[in-house]
Amino acid sequence: MTTSPTASPNLDTELSRVQRRTVQYWFQDGLVELVLGSGFLLLGLCFVLLGMVPSPGPLTLVPVVLMIGLCAAGPRLIKKAKERVVYARTGFVSFARPSLRRRWLTALVGFVSASLLGVLVTRAPSLEVWVPTALGLAMAGLFLRMNRPAQLDRLSVLASVSALTGLLVSLHGDTGNLAGGIYFTAVGAVMTVGGALALRSYLRNAPPPEDA
């Protein structure tokens, strides 16, 4: 007599559900988008200021340094914000974030990709106008990857905004620092507003404990 192994699929389904709820818990307060959106706005401002400098020279490395700093300090800033705002209200849930090695590897891959794109644009200047489109699509893919376990509508909207903004900047013919300023400012503003609205909703539904 044989029995069908139904326990394992059920266990896998339950584990997947728990993992999804953990990721949703990590994003539900909006602090992740607030921190990242603020970084995007800072990048946008940096590109705008660079566009005002006639010969930026070494200053063109400032956005790269800022991006690396955001990758390194972003998780710590998010953790500190959650410690002050979230954990006292709804408790602490451990989230399996990427290791430090993986975060640095991601930053390195992004830097190398941007460098290769810069070389390509130098050799074929006519492609420069499509750099914002490539950036918008790349960031949209990242937002969709974040949303795969989280399943939050606002992350899907953010991915659409990223792709559409990059395309519109390219169609308008903007390039260089101006294109970077428009893209990062627009996407950063949408991300920050979405995070702020999510945080307001979270604070309204999760008041602090009476003894806090």
C-alpha cells in the first residue's frame, strides 16, 4: 500500500507564505522607500548641480561615490529608522537581507555596467540619448524583483514610473547630467511620496504601546 506524499507540498506552501509575509512586513511601513527615495532625490540634485558647472572635471565622480555610499549606508539607515519607529509597535521580524559581500558585488556590477555603457556612448554618441531608457528599464527590473516576494501594488507602480520616466527623458532628447537629474528626481519623488503615504497608514493602524 502506498500513500501520496502530501505533507511536503503543504509544508513548502506554508513556508512560502511565511516568507512572503515576512517580506511584506519589511516593506509595509514605507521606510525602505523613504530612505531610497531620499537617496534618489539627493542624486538628482547632484546631477542638476553638476549640470550648472561649466567644466565639472573630477566632480563627475561625485554621483558614483554617492551611489556607493547609498549602497553601503542604506541598510543601516533603514535598520535605525525601523528601530525607532516600527519595532516598538509591531515587534521585530528578522529579514534575510543580502550579505555585505553580495551588496558590494551588486554595486561593483552596477559600476562596471555604467562604465561599459559610458565607453559605448563615447564610441557611438548617437546612443547617448537612450541611456535614460536603459537606466529606467534596469531600475524597473530591480523594483519588480523586489516586488516578487513582497507583492505590493506600489512597487509595481514604481517600476512602471521608472521605465516610463526613462523613456520620456530619452524621447525629449535630454542627455548627460540633465537627463540624470530629471530621472532621479522624478523617480525619487514618487518613491518618497509612496513611502510617506505607506508610513502614515502604518502609524495610523499601529499606535505605540501605552507604556511607550
